[in-house]
Amino acid sequence: MQVKLYIDRHLNEDLSLNALSQKIHVNPSYLSRIFSQVAKEQLSVYLTRKRIELAKQLLTEKEELKVNEIAARVGFDNPNYFAKVFRKATGAAPLDYRIAHSR
């Protein structure tokens, strides 16, 4: 639960397994195993899901933000990689998602 809260509050930071394990002072493999057991999903899957959820929110609520700005806010250094992950998760490119879900 502590790791989930940390992730939710720091989505724009380096949240690699090694970085997280250093933050909470545990072995990376132990963190991965325990997270999967408790959360019932892999850490990387949880992290991607949370980042995409926030990106979807920003795309629809903050129309003044460019896609590369949103990518950075949700923890993606590369906007092209963000677009690829976003499309895989939602079935739409970020701009297409914004258009389809704008208010």
C-alpha cells in the first residue's frame, strides 16, 4: 500500500524497480514479488495503468497542454514512446483520444 501511494504521488519521477526499492530500502526482487502478491498485478503494469489514467485525465481536462508536456507530467521522457504506450492501452493516439473525449 505504501508503494502504491508513493507511485500515485510521484508519477512524473523515475519509478523503476531499482529506484523504488532504494526509496523504501528493500531488495528490488523482494519488492517486485511482494507487490505482485499484494496488489495482484505486476509493478510495471500498475505503474503504466496509473500513468495512462492520469494522461487521459490531462488530455481531456487540460487542453492547453501539448502531448509532449503531458508525457513528461506522467513520467515518460520520450513523447513517441508515450504515444505508443498510450495507443496500446487505449486503442487511440493521444490527440485522437483528446478529440473524442473533449468536453
